[in-house]
Amino acid sequence: MKKELDLMIKSIGINNPGISEEILKAFSICDRALFVKMNPYDDMSQHVAHGQTISQPSTIARMMHLLRLEKRIDVLEVGTNTGYHAALVSYIVYPGRVMTIEIFPDLAKEARKNIKKLSVYLKKNKIKETNNFSKMKIFAGDALNKKTQIWKYKYDRIYFTAGVDSNKINQVKKMALKLLKNNGLILYPTRKIFAYGSLEMWQKKKNQLKLILKEEGYAFVPLLRKEELEKLYEGRKL
């Protein structure tokens, strides 16, 4: 397994020239096999429950690089999925805080279990970074609903792991203006043609957002609101 993990990390480095050693170390510490059941070391996206996907490791690394992560900052992730992406970010920013929210309650529950598995794995192998994940908080709910707990805090970084359709862009920007600290960054993928769109990063300055980066060619599952989820599942238990 160590060899397969090393090959995955090598692929991440090849696909992300200039990426920091700290980010690559995060991928070494947070073994993807604890979060993904099938072919965990393939540098490819993987399907999970409800038609959701966990992003390709190289894409996750790119997003981490763009966010300019550093120690002691507070981060909000929208779209917990298996908890893998948030764990990687937690490793980098600790003792900063990572909060993450997932629309599917069963995925949020599974993510909590995965983080516990990671802690057990690190302790068993006497890896000192065990505490780097102690400040993670995983919530279930609609991220754009102001009544959810994530709206009680301010963040240095916000990032989305689900694609934002055009009819939700303004809601996401209002969220950024409300929850970002001054000079904070928000990174999200858009969905334009089919599932494809761009990664956009905006910076908050003097209560305004300025576009500072736009990269084309990304595909993400859609960001869902509570009412969309209820309509999709028609009252069935998730």
C-alpha cells in the first residue's frame, strides 16, 4: 500500500507543478484508503452514495494550493462527502479550525466515522499529527440556510466541493460577504455546460468581492438545497 500511495502522491506532484511539500505530506498522512473503498490510490474521482463523487486527488491538491492555506486560519468547507478533503485541509491549518457541512445526513455520519478511523490509524502508527484533526466539526444541513450552525462563525477561507449553478451564484456570494473575514478567500466551481464550468476564487475586501482567479475545465456534482433534496427523494429516508 505504501508504494501505491507514493505513486498517487507522485501523480499529484506531476499534475501540480510547484505544489508545496506540506500539501504533499498531507496526502501522505491522510491515507485515502480510510475514506475511499474502491481503488483508493488511483488519481481519479470516485463515486460514493447518492450519485456524489469524491474529487480526484490532483484536483483537491490544486484547490488546496489556490486557497493559500496556512496554519492558524479558520476554514469552511461546503460538501463534506467522505471527509477526505476536509481532513487534508485540517492537517495544513491546525491549530486553525475546519468546519464542514454536508447536505446528505448519512454522508456526514460516515465522514465522522472516517475521521475517527484516521485518528486511530495515526495513534496506532505513532504518527505525531494525530491532534491536527481534533478541531474538525462536521455538520449535516443546507449550507445556504442561515439557520445552520456554520453561519455563527467567521472564516478566512471558504471552499465548495460541489458545483454552483448560475441560479445559486448570488446566494453563494452573499454567504461570502457575510461569513468571510476581511481579505478572506472563497473558492467554488461553477456549472455551465452540462457539469462543466470553471473554478472561481474571490477575495473579500472592504465588504466587496473581487474576482482574482478563474480556471476553466472542471466538472463537479451540483450544489443542492434542502428543498431540492426533498423533491429528489420524495420523502424517502436518507
